[in-house]
Amino acid sequence: MATGFERVRRPVRVRRPAPARRAGLGERAARARRAGLADLAAVLAAGALVLAAARAGWALLDAHTDIFLGWPPLFATWAPHLGPGTPAAAAVAVLVVVRGPALAERLRWPVLLLAGYASAVAWTLALALVDGWRTGVAGRLATDDEYLHDVPRAPDIPALLRTFADHILTSAIDPAHRDFWTTHVGAHPPGAFLVFLGLDRLGLGGGGAAGLAVVLVGSSACVAVAVALRALGAEAVARRALPFGVLFPGAVWVGVSADGLFAAAVAWGVALLAVGAGGRGVRADSASVAGGLLLGYSLYLSYGLALAGLLPAAALAALSPPSRRWRAALLAGGGAVAVVAAFTASGFWWFTGYQDVRLIYTASIARARPYGYFVWADLAALLVVLGPAVVAGLRRLAAAPRGTPPAVPLLAGAALLAILLADLSGMSKAEVERIWLPFAVWLVPACALLPRRWAWLAAQAVPALAVNHLLLTAW
């Protein structure tokens, strides 16, 4: 007679004979060896592409084709040197390699984000200081081609926006155009220039303050990516990938180029949208709107960031149920439209600016840079920015490992598609080591799939240290 309290029988474990267990372990070890060899092959292939781009670039220079690169495929010159940032950069690299993976696993989430951000700032600033304070930080944004050059020309911001497009075309297009913006101001929508005007109005004018501001903002991109991944249900991936985000070789160009700031703006826009889409209530809705505002403003930082619209679409696609996606998308879309409406009402029409920039681009040094070379050499430059660990991680991601959260391949796929479209467009011939930073940071999470993270972290530090100590980059 049943009493309702019968003893629950535990399932009987059938132990495999020792030879069978050893065979299973041997099979797993063999798979691991094959995966490791495939990773190595991918890294070697990437290195071969970089070498091929260098050789082909030097051949073009020897043939008197001026591709305007001092050390192809990078916009840099050969200048082996040490600097005050050398010991600091080495120390940060060692600390992150030795302690980063373990701390990323066990620290409380807010503490981890703070530690990751502080480490990224230290890494980026130390790399910049390898070139010294003046050359590496204070002078980067103060040259005749950069934003700070034109700050004194814009005392009235409303008037600036009304007349901004009138000064984009250069005398190379129309000799009647004499009063045109300097290179970086005219080649971007006014949102980028407004950032540096705002810093100046806050008393943070000058190259030193602007350079530090870019480092402080740009270094937060890895934290934003981690926040987005966690909001999309991939906290374990975010934790494993954050140390790689800290030692991102692209930090060489985050400190100091405005594109590092652009990368952070896009990353935080996607992160806020993901937080909003994954939550409920007023705070979630506010996050969605804030994300939309940032993503909308990103359109006015660089014309190329129109392609960044693929990233929030990928983030929303990673969420379920669909109702949460649509609510967040509508709120973020409203925020983005508000930004576009504000700039348009102020007198700047995005498409007019874009058409004018296309004209000056085709009349610039881009005219001498052959598309047939840069369409593949740009990808080689990107590989230097990504580092060997990202290459190996992307190989593993392409193999579609089971259990990988959908946000990882979706965001990486969106970033790769944006890069491919930018590459094929011919509007990014060279200098992509900085221009593609907003997309490159979303490929770093693939590193979470790698074993022996300390070894791959060490490998990530090598290209950054090599580039900054052997070359003098322009950004």
C-alpha cells in the first residue's frame, strides 16, 4: 500500500571500464589539440596577410605610387623608441595577464566593471605615454588637421550649425571656397566638433585636456560591451572577455584619436538599449531612450557610423520575447529621431554634409590610394588592431560552439558586416586602424571561447607594445 512517502530511488551510475574512460579523455584531448592547431593556423594566416600587405605597400612606394603611408599597412613611421609610458604599459600588461582572468570570474559585477575601466584607462594612457606627453597625448588633437585648430572659429554654436555645411567643400573642389574647415572638422558631421567645443566651454580646452578626455571616454568602450552582453544574457562571456577588452591592441589608437571616443559613444548606446530591452519599468524605458539618443548623436560624430545601426539591430535580435524588442526599439528610435530633428532644425542636413564629404574625399589623397590594394590591406591593418586572440576567438565562433549565447555571434556578425561594407565602399582607404574602432570592439567577446586565457592575453599585449615602441603612429 502506497503511503505517499516512498523512498526515492537514486539513479544507478554505471561506471565505464577504465579503458573506456581513458578513451573518452583521449578523444577530448585530441579535439582540444585539433582546435588549438586550428587557432594557430588562423593566427599564422592573419600574420601572413599583414606581411603581404606590408610587402605590397612597400612595392607601391618603390614604384613611386604615393599611398601616403610611412609603414604600410599602418599610418605610421618607423621610429623605435622608449618613453615614460614603457614601464607602466609593461606593468599593466603583466598584472592583467596574471590576475585578470581569476578576478574577472569572482569579483562582484560593479567592482569588476570599475576595475576593468581603471585598467583600460591605465593601459591606454600608458601606451600613449610611450611617445611622451606632448607627442602622445597633448599634441594629438592640436595639429593643423585636427578639431582644436578650428575651435576659435566657432564662438556662436547656433550660427555654426546653420552655416556648417557652407564650409565643408575645399578649394580643391571649388577655388572659390577659401574659408573651409580643417581636415577632420570638415570630414565629419558637426557633432564631433561640438564635443570639443563643449570641452573648451567647460574650461577643458587645449590638447592636454582634450587628449585626456578622449582617453577617459574611449577606454570605457570595453565596459560598455560587457554591460551589453550581461543585459543580453551572456554574463559569463562578458566576464571572460573583459580582460581582453582591457588589453585591446586598438587602445594604441584610442589614445589619442577622436575615433576612440566615437567607439565608446556607440558602445554605450548599444549597452543602454540592451539594458532597456532586457528590463521593465521606467528605468528600463529611460535606458532605451538614452541609448537611442546616443546612437542618434553617433550619426553626427562620423558619417561612417551610419553602419553602426547594425549593432543595435543585432542586440535586439538576441532578445526574447519579441514584445520587449519592439518596445525598446520604438523608444530608442524616438530618441534617435529627436537628435536628427534637433540637428536638422538647427540648420544642418546630414545628407548634404555627406555628399560634400564624398566630393572632398575623392579629391584628397584618397585619389592616389589604389582601391585594389586597400580593399584587402585595410583588413590587414584591422588584424593588427584586433590582435591574435580575437583572430583565434573568431575562428572558434565561426565553428558555432554549442552553448554560446546568441548575442555573441549576432553582435560579432553585425560588426563584421559593417566592416565589410565600409571596406567595399572605398571610403576607408587606409587609416582604418582608428576609423573602424567602433566596430572592432564588438569582436573582442569572441575571446571568451579560448582556453588558457592567460597565454592569449599575453599574446594580445604583444602587438600593442610592439606597435607603440617600434612605430610612431599618427593618432
